[in-house]
Amino acid sequence: MQSTLVLEGGGYRSVFTAGVLDVLMEHGIYDFASVWGVSAGALSAASFVSKQIGRTIRIMLAFRDDRRLMSFYSLATTGNLTGGEFLYHTVQDELDPCDIETFNNSKTRMFAVASDVVFGAPRYLEVKHLPEDVEKIRASSSLPLVSNMVDIDGHRYLDGGTTDSVPVEAALGLNEDIGLEDYEPANKAVVVLTQHREYVKGNSLERMARMSRRYDEYPLFLEALATRADRYMAQRERIWELEREGRILVIAPPEPVTVATNEHAGEPLLSLYISGRREAERLIGKIQDFLA
């Protein structure tokens, strides 16, 4: 029986995920054959595979006001709302470095979900070795309209959430073809969401991205943007179905999340992190039984 861990994105809302993962690590729960992260969830996944308790929330709190991390200054000077050089190199390598030795020696496979802009489809990029593969995490986290495309091996990528926000079906082998010939699907999954169960998605950001005319050369990506909200809501319905079947265990915020994608205030970030910790502690026995 192989289990997998699936992490939704959501910018600073992922401090909820950070709280959940810290509790899992504190309880020694690392026995996942694979971890799948989308956007900010991919950043959390890397810290989980490297077994660094507290690293994700530490980075988000310590650098939330640094205009090199996420700001209109970064957007104006680099073309990216989230400063790629600062986050994926300066922080990653120097200020709060990833334990790359632990990551690279881990038996847990990590996949970062990105959207292929040409085909308007999800791509599941395996992060095999750091720091060489950090661009795959960056590709997963590059939001449309406020990020430059990330080119990897001739493919142009943006935020994975546009095409597969919660890749549980890919992780469980329920999709026909995910482009990973050597991947053995998991039997069960722990899924961490960053929106509460009653959340209903709008499409304002996707509408703005389409109206910008920035992606007119990529009609399939425009279609993905146009249909994202409906596909996301249908995906959540599928998640509840899999939960009822006992295939997955879902951990979600217990109440509506008010933290913004680019939140800079420390108090709401810390509160959401604590909420993630409390929810994981509440469910820890159930999680251990589910994975046993």
C-alpha cells in the first residue's frame, strides 16, 4: 500500500499547509511514496521532503515585508510579482537554505505541477535534485499576468493551479495519462487544501489575464483560464467523492480563509498557521490510522 501527499497552492494561504506539515513532521509522519505540490504548495513540499520543521512559516513571516519577495516593486523591476532570484536563490541557497543533502537522499518522490502554456494542460515535473531542479518549483508558482513564463527544456510554463489545482487524481492514477511512465500510482492520499469546504471560486484573476491580451498567441491556455473556476469546483466535488470512498483523507481550514494570496500582515498569517497546526493535531490519530 503506497500513500501520497497532495498540497494545494494559494500563495500566503499556504501557511495553513505549513502548520499541517510541521505537525506531521513533529509526529514523524514521513512515509509517503510521493508528494505533489502546486504553486506555493510546491514550496511547502520541498521543505517537507527535506524534513525542515518550521522553515516554510519562517520564510513567509521573515520576508513578508521584503519587497524582493512579493511586491509591485518586484513586478515592475523583474516582471514577476514574486521575485524569482530572491526567493529561489537568495533565500533558498543563503538566507534560509534548503537541506539539499536530506532532500536529494530522500526516497520520497516530489512532483511540482505546472501548466504548459502552449497546450493549456498540466505537466507533472519531478523535482529529482536540488538546486538544479528549483526552476520546476518556480514554474509551478508563476502566476499568470504577474509572472514571466518559465522555460524548461523548450516548454513554457506558468502556475500549475490553472490546469490542476489539486492533483489527487494524477497521484492516484485516475487520469489516463500523466506523462510519467515510471510512476506507480498511490493507493491512498492525504490531501491538504487551503480553502475551507464551503468555498466557491470566482474567476476575476483569470478574467483579467484573458483581458490583458497577453496570451492571445496561446488559445489553449486562454481556454484553460476561461474554464478554471468551473473545473476547480468540479474537482472539489470529485475530492469529496473520493473522501467518502475512503481513498483520501482531506485536511482543510475549518472556517473561511481571509488571508490574501499576497498577504503582508503578520497576525493573520500566524493565525492561519496555528489553525493548520490545530487541525492536524485534531486529526493526528485519524491520519496515523489512515496511513497504517
